[in-house]
Amino acid sequence: MLIRKPDPITAAEITDPELWKQRRHFLRASLVSAGGLLLASQVAARQAGETIPGVSKSPFSTEEKPTSFEDITSYNNFYELGSDKQAPAKNAHFLKPRPWTIKVDGACNAPGEIGIEDILKRFPQEERIYRLRCVEAWAMVIPWVGFPLGALLQRFEPRASAKYVAFTSLYDPEQMPEQRRPILDWPYREGLRLDEAMHPLCILATGLYGEILPNQNGAPLRLVVPWKYGFKSIKSIVAIRFTEQQPLTTWSQLSPDEYGFYANVNPAVDHPRWSQKSHRVIGAGLFAPKRPTQPFNGYAEQVAGLYAGLDLQRNF
Amino acid sequence: MERLLIRIAKPLVFGLALTPFFWLLWRLWTQDLGANPIEELSHRSGDWALRMLLLTLTVTPLRLVTGWVGVMRFRRMLGLFAFFYALLHALVWLLLDQGLNWEAILEDLAKRPYIMLGFSALVLMLPLALTSTRGLMRRLGRRWQTLHRLVYAIAILGVLHYLWLVKADIREPLIYALVLMLLLGVRLWPKVRTAWRAWNPALFPQGVEISSKRP
């Protein structure tokens, strides 16, 4: 498979690694000092900040410099923890990602459940440095830790009739306080066509920057589909179901002419209220110009084939 | 006494109205604007433009309710601060967000209704800011008042601009919309009452109707 060389990145856009490491130390120190109570309740389980052992590199990673840990973990769209970008980090402590079980059922021969610690043990974890393009026209580069979604799906033996995969996030207003308000139709739901889900670029993430996934980034397990807008990459998954019909997805249900089922990154199809031709790179600085958005977020060579013959203007 | 109050209160209000601006500058200087500083500058300047606009529209109802005429002396200042923050908001968009990419700017203006609304609000504010001097106020007389009624349209455009750009959680823009409706409603209420009485006089005793007549 051909791996596209990423666009060059200017030195000014790169965050000095020493800088983000310092910030992480600071973040961790403040967590430790302020989080005595939290620690007490999570002794045995692995938690955000803990290193994931045995993570291998992947040829699918981009060579672009990752966005700083601080930016990745303080600028989040995770409406269950608050609808402004800073809220999920502030409300992250409500979410209890251990213990955690994911139920897999629907059109498959071996339905069942799998725990998060089991997932970390059974599936070899890789680092996947991916571009993330939000539908709001900003972008990051995130060094995820995870494994191919296909590997997990195969374990449950999908039947030939399975055409789609439906994902559901946790519904628990105790852990996700904003679910008390009907901003979206909770729980958050997403879906992929089965061939999209089986694509090697499509992963389930368990961590970032080599460590257990922080709660605000969708702990303990989230989808990452790097060629689609960020909202497809559903967080804090509790259920996966093989279906024969295209599943309902949260944003397209709320506003079908703004958010489609496919949601492939496409500079040629604008969001009705804003342009998708270019995006802002988070961390690039106050005067950095926007960068042109690439079809399929720069992963066209790997994934465009999935959509041969499909009208991407209509199936946005 | 009234004079002294104004002499102290005016610089105080002026300073308070500038605080958000200096706070933004300070956060910019200390790199405390978060992961997306341009968005933060844009959102906060927009917030303050709307807040100043709504405060400006609160002055007249406040006079009616409290009977304190002195409050009118703050109206122009607050209105000009609304213009100041709206201009700042537009400059953040033009210079930082769009990087003076005129092609993108014109396309956004033509294709995005919420940008069009915000931009029209700013353009309409310009003549009000320019005719806000005491001299022009006197010279324009009644026409000044007619012209400055544009502020109602500006406020409606501004609130719609905010409402239209939000993705799903419309709580905050709705609060602005409710406050605006209240402020406009207060102004319309006497007219509505008069019209209703004229339409259905039987409901009201004669004496009350006469005494409630407005000059």
C-alpha cells in the first residue's frame, strides 16, 4: 500500500517537545495534588497518564509533528462533558472509565462482551499519528495509541448479512452531567459501513502520547477514523452492533443537511454555514494562515477506493 | 450632588467597559487564550459587543423605571463601546481568522448568512457612531432620533448572527435573545396597551383610559 508523504510543516508550527513535556509535568502534578480523592477510588485500574506498555510504531503514522499534549487535552468537543471546548477537561473527573465493558452484538455469530483491560491485553497496541480534521474547520495531529477496529470486529464473527457497524456511547448522567440537558439525542450514536470499519486506517484508540486515554478524549475506548470529520470518531463506546441497515447517527439526526452519514473530509462540499476549503491548525500560532483541506483529510490514496462510484456531493 | 456622581461614575463606567479589552490583551500577552487563541479572541470580543449593545438598550427602560434621568448620560458611551467591541470582533475575523484573504472573505460574506448578518450590524453601527457627537445630535434634531432607531435593527441582527452560528447548544445565544426581546418589549408595551384599548374600549373604565393617554 502506498503511504502518502504529508505536506511539509514549517518550523514555526512545531511545538518544542520540551515545552509540552513541562506542561504535562505541571498537569500531572496538579492532578496528583488535587486528586487525592480520585486516586483513592481508582487504585487498581489503569488511569490517564499511565504509560501503555509495548506500543509499536506504525507505517500509517504521519510524519507531521503532533499537536501539544496540552492542546489535545484542553480543546475538546465532547458534549456529554460540556459544550464549550474547555468544559470536557474541567468535567473529566465525572467519567469513570474503569471498570468498563463493551457489548458487541447484532448480525454476528459470536456476540458477547469484552472488558477494557482485556482489550489492552489481547490486541497489540500501536502508535498511530493521525491528522484529525474537525467539521468546525480546525485540525490537530494526534499520536493515538490503539489497534485496528477490524481486529476486534472479526473476533465476534460478523455474518455475511452485516453491512454496517453501529456504535453507542455511554449513557449515564452521573458520569456525563450534560446528558441531563437535551442538547443532543443521548446517547451519542455513530456508524460506519462495514468495509469502512474494516479498513486498516480505522482504529479504536486506548491512549494518546503513549499513555492511557485522558477522560476528555473519550476514555476508555474511542473510535478514530482519520479521513472523516471528527464527530464520526465516537467516544467512550459501550456498545457495538452489526446491522443490515444504515444506522442512525447523532449529528445527522439533529441536522441532516449539515452532517451526513459519511462525513468524509471534503473541501469541495461546504458545511451550509461555513467553508470546508481550509482549516486552522491548532497550535500553529496567531498569525499562521489557514491550511488548505485535503480530500479525505490527506488519506485519499488509501481510502478513496471505498467510495468508487458514490456521489460524494450527495453522500456528504 | 448629581454632577459629582456623574463626574465619578463616568470614568468608572468607562474603565469598567474597557476591562474586558485589557483582560483579552493580558491573556494574549501571557499566552493564556487556550488552544485556539483566534477563536477565543473572536468569541470574547463578539460577546462583549453584544453585551454592550444590550446594556445600551437598557438605559432608556432604566430611566423609565427609576425616573433617574442621569442614567441617560451613559448611553452614548455604552453605544460607542458596543461599536468598539464589534469593530474588534470584525478585525479579529478579517486579520487573524481570514488573514486578509479577500477571496475567502468575500465568499464568506456572500455565502454565509450568519456572517452577512454580523457584517450588516457592524455597517449599520457606523453612521450611529459617526453621528454620536453632541454637535451633530443637535444639528440633526428629530432626524437624529430616527436614525438612531437603527440600534434596534442592529441588536436583532447581532443576536441572530450569534444564534445562527451555534451548532447545537443554543442556551447562551437564547439568553441574549430573551434579554433583547424583553428590552424591546418594554418599549413596545405602552403602544400595545394603547392600541388594545382603542380596539376594545369596553374592557376599560373611561377614567383610566384617559389618564393613561401618552403625550
